[in-house]
Amino acid sequence: EEAVLLVEKEEEFPKFLQEKKKGIGGTTRGTAYHIFLENMNLVEFDEMEEKEIDKRVQQMKQQLVEEKKLSKADAKLIWNRRIVEFLTSKTAKRMQKAEKMGKVYRETQFVVGIPAKKLYKETKSEELILLQGVIDVYFKEEGKLVLLDYKTDAVFEGEEDRLITRYKKQFELYKMALEQMTGEIVEEMILYSFGLGKEIWIEESEN
């Protein structure tokens, strides 16, 4: 069955599908972080002390500038401390284990057809809706899939619910897409907030 496009105009795309297209000097803080994280080898940070991690993060930023993957201005958008917090988090430790087994998958692009009835509760239509996007990271852990998305929104401690409300639908859509692509079940969804320096677990809405 032929899929139909969910939205046709860029301005109609949900914010989470637009956020990587705009920014300061051609990029956003979020995009700068994503470029850094995409090029990072998690395993090399295993067993490193915080001071060592901070030094290596600075070296990596300089290297990405030299390779013209980041501008000097972009590199300044990345706070070393926030990267250190992530790399010492429980989620990063779990990813390191998965990385050693080649089970971490970054920046996965997808275009999948999802039945309309799965997206809209008010319809029973089997018509396919075309869903496209990029999954920041997913990894396999003990036979299960874990979906992870990085966010750099400026939020204050205690405002976790704001992020959940803002991004819950994105996680649910990406979960559907990943399960369709892999034929496996996503058992955990994690939003890592660089603004808060912590993980937030997203629970799927009840049908």
C-alpha cells in the first residue's frame, strides 16, 4: 500500500524535526552537541577520571574544528562540564558496555509507513502515513532495545515534566519506527537532558 506524506511543508513539521535545520551561524547548540557525540568513541572514556575526561573532551573539540566538522564558534557552544556529566552517567556506562559489543547505533535515519490508526486514536484507517526522522542513538542491552535522545533545551531543575510533555510524542513515534525497522521491541526510552545533566525516562502512553 502506498504511503502518504504526513506533512508537506517544512513549517508544518513538528518542532523536533525542524530543530537541526536552524541555528546560530548555520547550527544550533543542539546540533553542535550532536556532532560532538556522533564523533565520540565512548569506550575510550571507560575508567577515566573526570579531569582526564575534561581534558580529552577539549582535545576532541579542537580536533573537530581542525577537521572542519565544527567551527570555533560551534565548539564554544559545547560545555565540557555537560559532556563530563553525561560520560559519568549510568546511561553512558550502559552504552559503553554495548559499544564494546558493537551494539550502539547512532544517527539512524528512517522513512517508514505507519498505519494511520496507530497515530490517530480517532481513526481505524489502515492508510499508511509516511514518518521520517533521525534517531540520535539506540543500543541493544541484554536482548532489548533502548532508545535514547539527547536534548539541550534550557530548563531548570524540577522542570523534567516540561521536557516529557514536549518530547513524549516524538519518542512514541520513534519507538514505532524503530520497532518497524528492526522487528524488535523497544523496552526503554531515555531522554538525556544536557540542560539538567541527567536522564529522564519516558513512559509510553496507555492506549
